[in-house]
Amino acid sequence: MKTQRVRWYGAMRESALLVGLAWARVAAAQVPPLPPVAPTPARAPYGSDWTRGFGIDRQAIADITRDAVERSMAGLRALDSYKYSMQSIEPSLARLTSLSAFDELKALQSLTGWTTTRVSTPPAAWDATDPADSLYREARKALANDANRKAADLFRRIRDQYPKSTYTPDAGYWEAYALQRIGGQDDLRAAQYALTAQLKAFPKATTNGDATALNAKIDIALARRGDSFAAQTLYGRAVKASNDGCPRADDDERVDALNALTALDADKAMPILKKVLARREACTQAMRRTAVWLVASRKTTDAAEILVNVAKSDPDKEVREQAVFWLSNVPTDEAAGMLIDLVKGNGDLDLRKRAVYALSRSKSPRAATTLREVALDANAPIELRSDAVQWYVQSKGRQSDDAMLFLKDVYGRADDAQFKRSILSSIAQQRSEAARDFLLNVAQNQKESLETRRSVLSYVSMAGVLPAQIATLYDRSNEVELKKQLLSTMSMLKENGGIDKLLDVARNDKNVELKKQALSSLSRSKDPRVLQLLQEIIDR
């Protein structure tokens, strides 16, 4: 079941990357950096919506997928505006898509509590000469068919009857897995016994990491049935996380206990989480990251205060940035106010940029107002203003009339070339008639710098400017450098949209340099008119 969900998510991620690639092929536009990747806690809370029903909340998957699309589109557009030809951006696309795919899978695994070995079915049988091979095949089939009692019995027979089998080291885990799916109190106890026996007999078994998580899940199931011993066990493990001592690994039982205790008794867990976040050892970074996520899941005023304190005081930059990221998950006025204070403060620029992105995800009216104020603040860093423009527009909707009025206002006050390019990119993304008219006016305005006018031409096709309009702009221009950029733009139009003008330039333009560029662009086309032109040139 989980394997199918991984494949399903993988397909969604692939779609997201394809969308991003399509956007990049339209124009190599400069936009603010990638939105922050969702922090990846070591485990998701066992009692939360992430692990109910099919195991994942559908809205959560929708949110992850939406963010994947936005991240891919933004990332693939985040190429320097002066890279005008597709030849120059193809290597960057390859690197960027690979990185995005890896990060998306990593984020999914962490948010759902999966690892590469956490699946619902044991691996296929691999040793036909092993005496337990047929028994293993039968047990695996039973588990796949939800015959959990039969599967548990068969896996137990493997470890009892064939202690030296290559299938035995992990048989205890799969026995416990089947038993916890049955869910009775005696079955849960038997599952824990199987896990304990496996860890003692096979400390290097490949499923031991998953066994730690499964054992915590069983503890919380028992605690909910009123088992005080299981509840105390979870509490004791969680307390260890707030004391001295480094975790043994990312799957340390203390991390699982923090997740489980938060799901079981959030009020009891909060003081422990505060103590974990107060630790400063480098080796506790993973636990502090998990604690940040768990505190944010409370969505309360005290959660916002804790996260802001982490954002300001944690010695690890990554933990600080993640605290800001998850602060937007707390839907309170206090949380929005704290993000606003971070954005308007004079602290670390990267942290302020994280806060800008977090505000774009906030539903507070004050958040949108703050983004506008930062974008218009001439004293704010250019990078911060660019991010505020980008995320304000995206949070309001790409087709929003309000967004277009805002962008025009900001552009009219801008005096920095880099900032202007960022605004023009956001305008192009509106894909409206007003956006197209604005871009064409900027391109023809000789009061604008040549650099700015050239950068506009990188965005016109993205905005949906018609080939005829681009051709007219070419005819009206007297500047060779601008005409070169227009030829590059026409060569990248979809469905050979610019081929008529390229043919005209190659035949009739008096500038030899421009004729050569047009011919070079046409040489990549299979249109029969291009072959005819080349034959004409040869026959002269």
C-alpha cells in the first residue's frame, strides 16, 4: 500500500518538475530564489493525520504537491536574465531538475515518517536454496493479502525453526508488523516481544531502524488503551531527549518518543519540547528540528512564542530558518506579528527572507500589507524587496488585477536595475493584456536603460505577446543590440511563431550581423521555407 503511495507521489512530483521545465523553456527569467524547502522532521507524529487511514492526509499531499510545482517553476525560472538562448540554460536545467527531484522525495519521506526501507511488504525472496525460502514466500504473500494472523505465524516459524536462515534477521520485524496490524492488546505485546528478540539476536538487521519507530507506535497504541507502563515508557524516552547525551543516530528512540508523546499528550509533551529546544550541542540538531515541527503542530500562541525564540537564539542557522518556516503554520495574530517583526528587523538577511516567504503563506491581512510595505521600502535590501514582490503576487493569484496595479506601482518607484528585472518577471507571469502592454511599452521606452529593455524581451513570450507584436517592435527599433535580443526571442517562440520575421530578416535586412543571426536560428528549423531560403542563398 505505501509502496503504491510512494509511486503515486512520485508521479505527482514528476508532473511538478515537467511544469517547471515548461516554464523554463518559455523564458529564462530572473526571479527570487527557490522558496524554502519544507523542513524534514525525523518522524511525523504517529497519532496525527499523516498516519491515519491510508497513512497520509490528502490535504497534506495536496499542499506538498502544490509547493513542489511552485518550487520547480520558481527554481527553473531562477536563471540569470542575460542567459537568452536555450543552449545556455540546458545544463542548468539538468542540474536543477535532479536536485528538485531528490529534495522532493526526501521531504516526502521525512514528513510521512518513511525511510527507503519503510514499506508495507517485505522484499521479494532472494535465495531459493535457503531452507526457509518457501516459508518466507508464503508469509510475504499472506502479509500482502492482509492475512495478518497467518503472516505473523509464518514469520515466527522462520525465526523459531530456521535460526541460521538468511531470512531470519528481519523475520521478527515482519512478525511484529503483522501483529500490530491486527491491533489487539495481546497482539501488540507479542509484537514488542518479537522486536526485542530481533534486536538482541540481530543488532545489525536492516529493519532495526524501522523497528524503533514501530515499537514507539505500539507503545502509543497501548497507552491509549490505558496501559500506564507503555505511557510511562514513552514519557521516559522523551525526557531523555531533553537531557545531556547525543542521539546515536537519526532514528534514535528519543526522536520517536517525542513524536509519540506529542500525539498522546501534547500538554505533557510541551515542557519537554521546550527543554529539547534549549539544548545547544551540535549533535542535537536533528532532535531540535523535530521539536520545532512538533511545537508548530500545536498551532497555539505559546507555540508561536517558542518558535520565535528559536528563530532568534538557536546556534544552528538551519534550525533557526526552519522555526521561521513553520511559524506560518501557527494561525494566530501573535505568529503573524512575530513574522512581521522579523521581516522589518535588522537581523540576518536569509532569516528575513524566510520570514517573507512565511508571511506569503499566512492568512493574516497584516501579512499581505507587510509584504507590500517591504516591496515599496527604498531602504530595505533589494533581495528582500524582490522576494516580497514575488511572494505577494503569488499569494494573491497570478491573474489578480490588484497584483498588476501593485506591480506597476512598485516598478514606477524602482531605481535599481536588478529590482526592475525582478518586477518585470512577475509582471510577465500575469499573462494578461495589461501585462503585455506594459512590457511592450517598457521595451520601446528609450528612457529605460538598454539593459532593462533587453531583459524585458526575455519575458514577452512568457506573457503571451503575439509574434506580430514582436516583429513590429523589431521594425521600430534602431538599436542593433535590442534587435539581436528580439531575434533570439523570436527563435524561441512556440510553433515556429517567429519564423516569418526571421525569414524576412535573413532575406532583406541590411545589417550583415543580424542576417547571420537570423540564419543561425533558422538552421534549427525543419520548415520547408527554410530549405528554400538556403537554396536561394547557395544559388546566388
